[in-house]
Amino acid sequence: MQVDSVTDLCSEEVVTGSNTSESTGILYGLAGRQIALILVDQSYFTHVSPTEKHNKHQTSVYLASADADNDGFPDAGATPVAVLNASSTSKRSTR
């Protein structure tokens, strides 16, 4: 793919329950300043304390050609070339 950089993830988190939330975001893999990959990240969060949450991520990776209408998003029905699953923990520092 010869991706030489990745953009920041742009997403919006919404509350889904008393201690849960989720977000959908998008970022791009760039090759020579051109979009080579479109990555759509779906994340699910469980807030375990005021300063910690546990995260599950599923990122679908699409080739730039999956965006035929050039709106920056994979077209309806596009098939990802890979689906990546990960988990992480977020901790907020307090004073």
C-alpha cells in the first residue's frame, strides 16, 4: 500500500447507557499526500471509574477505490480489505 502517513482520527462519542458509550470515526492512510486507504473505526467503551474506561475497537480498512463518489467515505456495499480488532484502556490524569 506504500502508506507513508496516517491522518488523525475524527470521531464523535455518544452515551449509550449508564456506563457505556460508543463512537464511529474515520481516518485516512496517505501515500504521497493522496488517500490510499480509508479506515472506519467503530469503538465501544465501558466506563469503569471517573478516570478509566475499557475500549473495544473494530477498524474496517478500505482501498481508496471504495469511494467512487469521492465523498471521503466508503460507498454503500463496499467490502473492506481487512478488519482489525483491538482493545485498550483509557486513563484520565487528574491533579
